[in-house]
Amino acid sequence: MKKVVFITAPEMFRDEEYFKPKKILEDSGIQIVTASIKKGEITGRFGNKAISSMTIYEIKPQNFDAIVYIGGKGSAVFFENPIALKLAEEFYKAKKITASICSAGVILANSGILKGKKATVFPDDKDYLIKGGANYTAAPLEVDGNIITANGPEAAVDFGNAILKAINN
């Protein structure tokens, strides 16, 4: 069974960006593990609850087929987090799917893996991508090799489908 880890802020993550791709992947038989900076209940911007079953400090890239960083205001807790940045780099270098939606694209930019890559992010955060060397496109969704980025909640379904397609290839 394929296994994907969703990196989700403990609070203020965008509900749609978490639940829509999660449903698409789970409906296709992919196991989703939710990780945050704490274990237990986490809360989305609109009050929806999820359970973080592990911390980011426990993630071993060899145990997963992909890593997905979920956006929303809360994702800022990972922008400078050395473990979150290192995980993005490790998954990317292992040629595993490394994905982000909305503001979480800043994590990929800060990890250094977007240099020369086409990428998108929530428009307010585009300067982070440009500073990180990305070719910022402003498109709703970008797939460049094993990197998948989306710009926000409206792209959540397409983002989930792009991850599913990449995992199945």
C-alpha cells in the first residue's frame, strides 16, 4: 500500500487543502498519515478537526511515497523549521513526490528545492518563491518533475488528483 505523509499545522490550516486531497488519495487506497509539530487533535481555519498521529520529528522518508505540506496561515510555523525544511529536501533528493499547497509553498522555497523549477503559491507569498529561485507561474497548479505545487483552496481537488497521478506513475 502506498503511504503519504501530510504535514499540517496544529491550527489554522486550510480545511479544504487538507480534507479534499486526503479524500481523493484515501478513496484510491492510499494511506494518509497526518503529522504536525504535536500529536493529537489539530484544528483547521474553519474549525474542522483532524488527528496528528506523529510529529514531524518522527518522519522517516523511506517509510513514505510522498510528502504533502498543507497550507493556510498556520503553515507559517514550518517556514523556518529546520526539520520541515530538511524533510522537503530529503524527499525531493530521494525522487519522491514533494508537494505543497497555498502558503506552504514557502517551505519548499526555503528548503532550496525550487531553484529553477516551475512553481506556484498563494499570491501573497510569491516573493518567497522568487527569492528561493523558483520560476513563479501564478498558475493554480504546477507539476515540475517530482514537485507539485498549488496556489490555494480552489486548486485542492486538482492538487489531490495531481498527487494521485504522480504516485501511480
